Amino acid sequence: MLVVWLLAAGGGGPFAGKLNEVASNDASTFLPASAESTRADELYAQFNESEFIPAIVVAERDGGITPDDLAFLATESAGPPPIPSEDGEAAQMIVPLDASGEIKESVEDLRTALEGAPEGLTVHVTGPAGQAADLSAAFAGIDGLLLLVAGGVVLVILVVVYRSPILPFVVIVSAVFALALASLIVYLLADAGTIALNGQSQGIMFILVFGAATDYALLLVSRFREELRIEQDKYAAMRAALRGSIEPIAASAGTVILGVMCLLLSDLNSNRGLGPVAAIGIATSFLASLTFLPAVLVLLGRAAFWPSRPRFEPGTDRDDLQGSHRFWGRIANFVGSRPRPIWIVCSLVLVAFALLAPQFKASGVASSDLFLLQTDSKSGQEVLGEHFDAGTGSPTVVITRESALGDVLTATEGVEGVTTVQPLPGPDGAPRVVDGLVAVQATLSDPADSLAAEETVERIREAVGGVSGADALVGGPTAVDLDTKDTATRDRTLIIPVVTIVVLLVLIVLLRAIVAPVLLMLTVIVSFAATLGVSSLVFNHLFGFPGADPTVPLFGFVFLVALGIDYNIFLMTRVREETKRVGTRAGTLRALTVTGGVITSAGIVLAATFSALAVIPLLFLAQIAFIVAFGVLLDALLVRTLVVPALTIDVGKKVWWPSALARTEPTETDAPDAGTPAASRP
């Protein structure tokens, strides 16, 4: 098994650094073919001999642009004549860059050429090309910095948890091997065009692999440590550990895979691509945790836990092991002493935060606001808005029939937020006609990536849609952003209920019951709503974020439900196992006592790994990092520790309805001291 994994990791490892080669961060490639902007831009491409992306060079000088400034700009930007602003303090040029080439490299070359600007002249490169280059630069740290931060954080936590110099490295190597295999599979699929990959999906996959592989390792290692005290033979101990761990780990992995695969229902290629990318990461984590990790652990045996090696204790049974969990024994005693007040009070706290969820602003943000740091394109857009019509260089395009050109021009000119409208000219200066169609370019008064510009595009569509016989389609960068957000909103409305139903069905199959799964889903949904409420306070008032993309709540829900339910799976599968022996109340307390430490550690690890996403200076990833990290901690520390056990005890054996446990479960008197964790027995 070790040889197989060494070969797999050796072959797949290099592809982790090559994923950028098959990733695309162009928003226009994420839209479905049915989107209006997609259809308009496809027709508009027929009007141009070659595809290009405009880079807008904008220069500013206090006191006014000089002739030397204009000469420098014209020379260094390959000839396009600079256009001075009306106030004379700025100038701009539209530099077309070949869309088939490396936009990032082309923009970097342009910025390098402009570095020798005359003293006092400030020059920026913005527009669609400038923003695309800055976005690529932000994602450039994913295969290096993100892995380093995530791996370092996990390593520190594992050293604290295990108090061993050996075991943490074994777990980290298992996660790294899983990532290597996942990277190889994703690279091959993306290179073949089977899935769409972007920087966001790539970063989330890295984090999911590290988090999931570590969580599964914590559960398996904890069970292996237990079995080493009962079994003298390390191979027998590992067989018993696998038997006890494989069901919750498989259920956890299956739940996450099914949850993220619901993203295939999305109309956005970027969302749809994240589904299989994340699923592949979880699958390889599951595979490594149940093949490579057990192989290493069984070869190392008790030495893996050095210096605190678990010793074989003849005559020790599973009940005796509870005495080693004194802290969680006290927590279990507390929950068992007053279950109803505990779950009611905790639920009221969650509901109070959930009432703030409607304040979460997820109607979209301007493209320039995606960057948490001040980028060159963002600075350039600000200068452009101060001295020119902010939409210059990124016009909105209207494709219409030639016969309706006059009416479409009139309708578009009358739209608020439109400054200039003109048909695309041909070589003779007359409107260019292609297959009976003409293209109209509308310059907007607001920045092309702003929400105000999107509202203008909506008004343009309404205006030209009323022109008889025009069959007008509206495209361009602003229309792409608008259609992307509208599609994301539609996806959110569809996918969230589907994920809820899928996860609920998994729980029903796993627990062979209906009441318990329904209660667990309700706790997770309330926990998610509470997380959104807290996030709205933090984002709006503490960080001052301008808003969020519509996909943020969708991704937050998918990951929190799929990952948050893991801890309930880990707990409730053990509760069910113990209930068969001693009844629901005692089984719940025993399960909480034994699993409390490992589940809490798993929650902290997962929260820490998702927090590592914040090192990528993008608004979307920072928001996902906070939502998932906070939500996981809330679920692991409050919901799973207090609410679920207290609610299970309060409902009693009816929680297992309609399975046989609801009618024939053992009573607490069937086992001596069954209702009291061993940690608190005399």
C-alpha cells in the first residue's frame, strides 16, 4: 500500500503546481450558452477580425497633462492616441490585447513599459484586461502560499492535540498524498475540457483536502488509540479501529460528495465545475485516510504515539476507556443533568443570531471591489471615474437587425446612465452589417463593473426590447456581470433546497430513522442561519465590506451543511452504537464523552484550514473563509456539544422512530452505572 501511494503521489504531485495552466478566471466563460450576454457577445465577435480584450491606460498629473506626457503614452502603448480629459489633468488610451494570448503577461509587459513615465505622471492599467491580470496575480499564491499556511496551521494544531512529534507528520503526509492524487485527476479532466476550473475552485479543493483528510485521520487515530489499550496485537487493533470508523467516515465523505455534487445543477460553469472538483478532493482524502494512513499506523504501531504510547491493559473493556476522558465526562454529566433547559436556551441564542440573517447583503459587488488590497486596475478605475465617463473602454453592446437600427439608437440614447451611443463603423465609415445585423456600442456614465452600470444595462434591455422587429440582444462586460449574478441567484434558490433533501436522505439511511435526521437537519439549518447573521454584523460593521456575491451564501450553505453534518454523523453513529447496549440516554452520554475531544479537534482543524483562504486577497474567498470557519466552530462547539445531545436525551427513544430501537432499546438498568460516564464513577 505504501508503494502504491508513493507512486501515485510522485506522479500526481507536480500537477498541483500546474493547475493554473488549465484554470480560467474569465467571468464570461462561466455563463451558460443561453444567457443573453453570451449570445450577444458571440454575435459581436463576428464584427471583429480578431478577438481582443481592452486594456485601458489612464494617466493623471496634478496641474495638467503635458505634451511630453502625451508623447510618452503614445510611444509606450504601441501607438493608440491618448485622449485628454476635459479638465486637462488626465489622459486615457484603449490598448487592445490579443485574447488568445496570456493576458496576464501582456498586461505585465504593458505596465513595465509604462514604468518610465515622466516625473509626476501617475499611470495605471485598468479595464477588463487589467482586472483579469490582477485577478490572476491574486490566485498565483494558491499553489504555494495557501498550501504552506494551511499545512502549517494543521501541523501546529496536531502537535498540540497529539503531543507527539511523529503522528502529526504522518497525518500531514496523508493529506499531501491525497492532494497530489486529486490534483492529477482534476488536471486531466480540466485539460480535456470535461470540467471548468478556476482559481476559486482550486483554492477550495486544496482546503477541503487538508481539512477532510485531517478530520478523518483524527477519528481513525482516536479509535486506533482506544483499541491499542484493549488489543495487544496492533493489527487486530487496526482492524477493530477500521470497523468502528469506516461507517462514520464513509457517511461523512459520502454526504459531502453528494452535497457538493448538487452544484452540477448550477447554470454557472464555475459553480458546476466546483462540484466535481470538490468531490474529487473529498474522495481522495477518504481513500488516503482508509488505505495509506492505516498502513503507516499499523507499521509504526504504538511508536506512532511516542512519547505517550498507549499501553495494552489486560482485562480493559470499552466502558473503562471512558475514564480517560475526564473533561468530556463532566460535560456529559452537565448535559445529562438538565437537557431540556440546555437545548432550549442554546436554540434561543442561535435563533436570535439567525434573525439577523436578512441583513446579509448578497446582491453582488463591483468587480474592482473583489480585491481586498489596492490593485493597479482598481486605482486606474478610480482615476478613470474622476476624469472621464467611467464606462469608457468597456462599452455595452447591443446587437440588432439593420432595419431597426434607428429605433434602437433612439431607445438606447434615451436610457438614463448612457452617455454616448454609436453603431460600430465599417471601413467606409457606415455602420458595419454582418448577416443583416448591426452592433451598437453604448458608453455608460458609471464604471462598467459597478452595480449602477448593471442597473443601466437592465434599463437598456427593457428599452430595446420594446423596439418592434429589432430582436435586440445586449452584451458586453457589464451585461456579463449582470447575467452572472442573476444566474447565481437562481442557482441559490434551486440548489439550497436540493442539498437539504439529499443530506436528509443520507442521514435517514445512515441512522435508520426519521425523527433523528429531521432534528439534526433543523439544528444545522438554524446554525447556518445564525452564522449568516453573525457574518452580516462582521462584514457590514466590522470589516466594512461593500456586499457579497450571490454565490457566497450558496457556497457557505453547501459547505456548512455538508461539513457541519459530519460532526453530527460522528456523534450520532456512536450514539446509535451505544444505544443498542445501554439505551438512548446512557448511549448519548457515553458517545459524547468518548467522541467529544476528537470531534472538537476536527472542528478546530477544519475551521483553521478554511481560515487559510483569507491569505488570498480576494473578497469572495475571505467571506467564505469566515463563514465556514465560524459556522464549523459554532456547530462543533455548541450545536454538537450541547444542543444535539440534550435534544436527543429529551426526546428519548422516540428519536429512533420508526426503527426497532424506538420500541425495544435497552433500558439504563440493563447495564450497571449506564447513565453515568465512567469519568465520574467512584
